[in-house]
Amino acid sequence: MRNLTLTLLLASCFLLACSAAFAQSTRVLPYLKSIAGTKTVAGQHNREPNKDPDRWSEYISNTTGKYPGLWSGDFLFQQENMDNRWTMIQEAKKQWDRGALVNIMWHACPPDEGEPCGWDPGLLNAPLSDHEWKELTTNGTPLNKAWKSRMDDIAVYLQYLKENGVEVLFRPLHEMNQGKFWWGGRPGPEGTAKLYRITHDYMVKEKGLTNLIWVWDMQDMSRDFAAYNPGEAYWDVFAFDVYDQGFDKSWYDYILSIVGDKPIAIGECAKLPSPAMLKAQPRWVFFMAWSELVQESNTAAEIKALYHSPRVVTLDKMPGWQHHAE
């Protein structure tokens, strides 16, 4: 009886520890679910250079008098930007402390090449052969180990954010249906979705990164999203990158038919949505303009109108995270 009691006690402690470990990721996702259908957070991506990781968020502030409610950064793949990853991560912490949502992308170099790497060829137009893909997605092989080593490098930064209470909308292997990316254009259970699952399980189960909110991302180029779905347990938010087709309602309806009740977001865009569009398609929980394209594809008047819309959540309207800390 004493052994049984001890076993039950240890099991209870284990469950409590697990609950504590996963409790960290309990602020952002409930917030996004709470605004779905009524509000949309304004977001801005900040890509090169990582040494100036809030350049385009500052542009939004200078243009509208308001900061985005979502800040986004990128680990990137060029030597200069890799050297400044800590600068980007420190900005992520700063933005979180200010009350912003934090979104981080990872333009990862091909696993059969070293880092840094090029854009084209490199991330683009440097596909793995079918044999190499099989090796990459088979546990214990050289390419699989190379990918895990790459994840080890990234995990150091994400662990720092976890230790500082920062939840991250993490969007690896974005635009899965974009075949020009080395990871993309492979539908089916053994394709891009499998590499996403491998990435998820390694980061969560092996590295203990329970502060990640997983984003499954597709582009407006093919209506085969179900063929890239990693599985319900592997993603929290669906993001849709809008470049070619615009904000056509047929895409919105199609996405809802695939993702059900989970939060959906405009993961990237050049042309910003209008307040009228957000009212007509109310489930988008955030939009994120792509760095310099926000300036190139929108007038200052259009940006101001959007940022001052009552439906749009800017940084000053965010709930804040610190007082929600466990």
C-alpha cells in the first residue's frame, strides 16, 4: 500500500510538473481565440537587417502614430543577419514586454548545405532529390541529424525567450505549397507535412520549448491545403500568405472549411486588407505586412485608415502580458 501511495504521489508530481511546463503557453492563444470574429491585430514583419530589428514597425509608428500589435522577426540565413540573431531576439523580448504579440520566422538553409546560404539558389530553387528527402525525414540518417543540429542552434534563442516568459508564434517551413522553397511543394503524409511534424516534435519533446504557438502557413497559389496539413495536434494557428489572389472571399471560405474553429491569420501580405474587408471576413485574428512591401504597396492614407479602424488592434489596445504571468 505504501508503494502504491508513493507511486500515486510521484505520478501527481509529474502531472503537476507537466502542467507547469505547459502553462506558459496559455496567454496568447486564448487571446487570439477571444478576438476571432470581432477584432484583428495589426502586424508588421521586420526582415533584413537583423541589426535593426524594428525598422518597419517604426515606419508604421511614424506613418500612423500607432505601433503594430504584432512584431515579427526572422532568424534569416545570411552571415550578417545570423551574426545579429541575438539582436533580433532581444527585440522580441522588448516587444513582448511592451505587450506585443511576437512572431518569428525561420528561413532555414537547405540541410545538405552549410550556413550561411544564398536566396536563389539556396532557399529557392535548390530542391532535395526524392532520395535526399527520404533521408532527411528518416530518423538517425546524416541529413536528419544535420536538420536536428540546425534546430539545436535555433533552440538556444527560443529557450532564452522561454526563460523570459515570452510566447512565440513560431512559423517554420512557411508557404508549404510554394515549390520553389527547398522544403515546399511536397504534398501528402511523407512530404512537407512530415518535416513539419519532425520539427515540432524535436522542438517540443526534445528541447522542451513549450512557449511556442505553432503556425501552419500556406500561400494563395493552390487549393490543396488538406494535403499539407501536419495534423490537428501539430498546429495552433493557420496563416495564409496573400500575394497573388488578393483577399477574395472564396479563399476565406475555403480556408474555414479546412481549419474549422482554429484561429486564422493573414500571415504575410504586400497590399494591406481594408477595414471593409476585415468586417466582411471577421475571423482573421491578425494580419502581417511584409517589411518594405508595406510602404511599396500601400499609400500612407491607406495605412492610416487601417490602423485607426475600430476593428484593428494596435499596440496601445493590446491587453498586455506581464500581469497575466503565472
